[in-house]
Amino acid sequence: MLTSNFPVTLTKTPRVKPTAEERGFGKYFSDHMFLMNYDKGQGWHDPRIVPYGPLTLEPSAMVLHYAQTVFEGLKAYRRADGHIQLFRPDANIQRMKDSCERMCIPAIDETLYLNALKELVTLDADWVPSEPETSLYIRPFVFATEAHVGVHAAHSYLFIIFTSPVGSYYPEGINPVRIMIESRDVRAVRGGTGYCKCGGNYAASLRAGEKASAAGFTQVLWLDGVHQKYIEEVGSMNVMFKIDGRIVTPELNGSVLPGVTRRSCLELLRDWGYEVEERLLSAQELTEAAASGRLEEAWGTGTAAVVSPIGEIFLDGKDYRINDFKIGPVTQRLYDHITGIQWGTIPDDKNWTVLVK
Ligand SMILES: *Cc1c(COP(=O)(O)O)cnc(C)c1O
């Protein structure tokens, strides 16, 4: 029944799948996970699929102290014809390679990585939900396991992929969010790790997120870490604005995460004839555009929500409404087009999808 490139240990105790109401986002995990070890001298070895379950780690495992770890996030989608497909997995694999390079984690073979994604999803195909707007979230990550107190690049690592069936990110439809500029904390600095999906970046972002949430905002609008003047990201999403008919988004300067959704949106927007500017955008320019009514739409982009409309921005002590707190036409079109390709309801002219089953 199953032919695999990797040894597979099937679970003897299948997990209970959540109902559609229970599913939510990132709360339930599928039956199996992929594991592979790295040891200095041996390289990556023992790729395998085993039942999902707890790990054993030494308290001195270096990741717990020095945060030498990176992760990825992508999804598998069930099409109307029952086939399952991934969205641009090559881009996630490449980005993880870049993140690993920055964090001195040994590179993972790209072909093996793609096969591991496909085989794990195939094995747990029953876990890919089929209701509209659902998918199987895939979380690959790698971390230092070496038991050692002392700062150096570790000599042993574990690479894991697990999956989680997820519902619509927006149970009641896409609602615009309120966001707030953060002027004290920064998420990342030039020369740092902003362009990597490394755990430490998210720990550093929590305080501002908690503060924004306590003040009634959904997300933080991050400024750059050098001048604290230029817009970089929104929460853990990339951010785009429509100003005077043009699309403006922060350029990839080293502290902005190069999102796969960002890249996909920019390609589509250029195809559709929009002028797209990847450049410095100061908070002041944004305030002026908002105040003079030239800020037509604003949205965040990321795998989890695809696009997330921004309905209100708190800037310089004032609240600015955008497009009457409603999703704008460009935001909606991007959402419809990208999710259409992902769920196989519109043709994938760009060859972005990879069939797994
Ligand atoms: C993951 C992530 C994004 C979005 O990347 P996608 O590849 O589109 O999911 C944007 N910003 C940050 C900080 C992220 O971690």
C-alpha cells in the first residue's frame, strides 16, 4: 500500500481528528511526523517517519539556551477532485536553507526535503480536510540538540516535520484588523536575523504584540531597527499599501522576512498591470497619505491568512480608517486568486502548485 523512500513506523494509536468546529488553527496534530538527525562527522542521517509524539531532550540541549533553530510554514490543500497539492514548496525549502546558513545549521538536501514533505502528507492524507477554506498546515523545523553549555555552532541537530489540520483563518469571513505602530521595540535589525524564520525573532516580538493587544489592536506595525522610521512588517506578515493607485511595499533589506505570499502577490500585481514599488516607506509618508485620503488599501500577507486587510492604523496619536474599514478590491482579488490556485479552482498558470497525491 505504501512505498516510501524512508522507513515508516505506523502509529498503533491513531489520534482522534477534530471536528470542523473544533479544528481552529494549529491546535491538533496529525498521526505522523518526519525526523532526521545530524551529527558532526556523519552529516544528516536516519530520515524516518514515526508516530507524532513527545521528544526526549537533555536540559542542556543547546537550542533551549542559545535558540539555534529555524522553522518554516506551508500548507497542503485538497482540491475539488480529491488530489492534494502544496503551494510553492521549493520557495520554503530555499528560504529554510538561507535561514540555516545564517544560523550555522547544516544545510538539508532539497530533494530529500521535498520528498519528506510529500511522503508525510501522503501518509496522513486523511488529515487534509476537505471543507472549503481548510488545509493542512505543515511545520518543518530544525534545532540544535547537542548537550553543551557554551556558545558555538552545535554538533548535533534534529530536523522535524509535523502537520496540523487547520480551518479557515477567518471563521466569519475576512475582517479588517486594527494595527498600531510600535515605536519602542524593534523586531529585527540590519545585519541581524530579520530575514530568517528563526525562533528568537518571534520571542523578541512578543512584548509589543502584548501591548498592542491590550490597547485593542490586532497587530503591531513594525518600524526598521536602524532609524525607527521606515515601515517593515505587520505582526508576522509582510505589508503592502495601495497609495494613489500604486502598490508600495517595504523592500527586502535584510530585516524584512521574504514571504512566499509577498512574492506571489507582487508577481500577480505586476501581471495585472499595477505599478509596484519595493522601496523605503516612512511612517511619516504613510501618515500623510492616510491623512490626505490617498491611502486606498492596506493589507498583510502570509501563509496562514493569505491576505489580511488592514482597516485602521494608529499613527502619531491618531486613528486612520482605510477604505471605510472594509476589504478593498485589490486585497479581495489577491485573496481570491491565490486561494483559487491553492484549492485548484482556477488554473495554475504559474506552476506554483506541486501535486502530492
Ligand atoms: C512567515 C512570515 C511572513 C510570511 O511569509 P510567508 O512565506 O508568506 O508565509 C512574513 N513575516 C514574518 C516575520 C514571517 O515570519
